[in-house]
Amino acid sequence: MIENNRGRRGRPANQALRQTIVDAAYELFVDLGFQATTLDKVAQRAKVSKLSIYRHFENKEALFSASIADRCHQFAPQALFEGDDGSAEDQLMAVGSSLLRTLLSPNVRSVEAMIMADKTNQKSLSKLHHEAGPTHVITQIETLLRQLQAKAVLNVPDPLRAAQLFAALFKGSELLIIARFDEVAENEIESYCRSAVTMFIAAHSVKGHTSR
């Protein structure tokens, strides 16, 4: 198979090819589960050679991790965590609502269900999923909180623990249970995120400083 030097929309061929493989793999992991997804099937879905997959990924586990990380980056892009624009409340609302929408995504919930159903690989897949998804997001939230602490906008003496607790506010939302049997309205997501962020800011407020 001959690959062009440039990918679609001007992206380097390597990057475009890697994204095609990751997209195909994610779809198959969601549709078939980890065990039933083979690199041959990924190659067929992506319309690439199996050798092309191995040029980018050492094995199926590495491809699984990459597909989870890619979805996290799509739902929670780096720009959300840069901490340059808007008030602390605005920035935390952007991060929190993005996180909750990610957790409510049918594909994300399908992957989590797939992992729990795979009794053979459940432990290893849970570890890969945690490292590629939640751990990455918490690290980014921690970075944002450190920036807000440095600006004396919030009082966050333990940014890592605060980031974990912030994420838990959304991971523990009742809306995730409701979404299993009913559609969650946009205003419900907005209202929940606003309440969670308000509570978090109240716990980490700086005396005499408004976060708005």
C-alpha cells in the first residue's frame, strides 16, 4: 500500500493515517468489545494495511489506550484547561460541563459497559481506560487549579486532591443514572454543572475575592 506524503486537509500523512486507525478502532471496540476486535478488523474498517497499524501502535492494548485518550481530547480539548480567559467560574463551568457531557456520551458509556462485561480482560482494560481517560483529565484539571491558585483567585492548597474531588462531582451525578433510561435535557446539564461549580468555588474561595 502506497501512502501519500500529505493527509486530508493538509495534515501530515502520518497524523491523518493514525487518526483514521484510531477512529476505526474506537468504533469497533464500542460495537464488538475488546476481545472480538482484532487488528485485522481494524485494518479492514480503516482501509489500511495491518503493517500500517503496527507502524503506529505496538499492539491492540496500545491502540485501545490511544482510542480512549483521543475521545477524551475531543470532548475536553487542551484549550479548556489553559486558564487564560474568563473568570474562575467561567473556566470551571467550561471544564465541568465538558466533562459531564463526555460522561453522558453514549459511546463513552458503551465503552465502560464493554469493559465491565469483559470478565477476562476487565482488570487490565480498566487500568488502561483509567490511565488514558480519567487520569489525563484530572491532571489537566489540576494544572488549571494550580494556575487559579497562583493568581490567588481560588484557595487550593492541594490541587491534585481538589481536582479529583472536582471530577467526582460530575462522575457521581445522578444524571448519569437517569441517562440509562431517559434523555437528559440540556437545561438539566447546565443547572447541575452550575450548582457543582458554585459549591466547589465556595469551598475554595479566597477571602475578599470574587471568582466572577
